[in-house]
Amino acid sequence: MLQAACAVAVEAVRPQLEARRQPLLLDLPDEPLWAEADPTRVGQMVTNLLSNASRYSPEGSAVRL
């Protein structure tokens, strides 16, 4: 479940990362991670975190998830 939310968030933020020339470094476990939560809200939360990481990091710097 969390991997799916992260995948949606990555696709939403990818254009911003590319425009700022920021590589995205993903380090997600292979086994599923489950949380009792609203998947839409989790996706929005991760999207906001990635977007803020991109916005407040220097151009060209890596963003890690």
C-alpha cells in the first residue's frame, strides 16, 4: 500500500524534479508495507513532502525517498 502511494507521488512530482535537474533516489523495501490509512491522503502527504524537498533544495541536488 505505501509503495503504491509513493509511486503515485513520484509520478506527480517527476516534472518538477526534472525541471530542477534533481535526481530522485528511491530506497523502498521489496516487501509490502501496510498502514491502516486512507491511500489517497497518504499519496497526497508523500507528494507534498517530495514537492517541498524539491522546492527547498538547491537545483541539481538529489532528493531521496
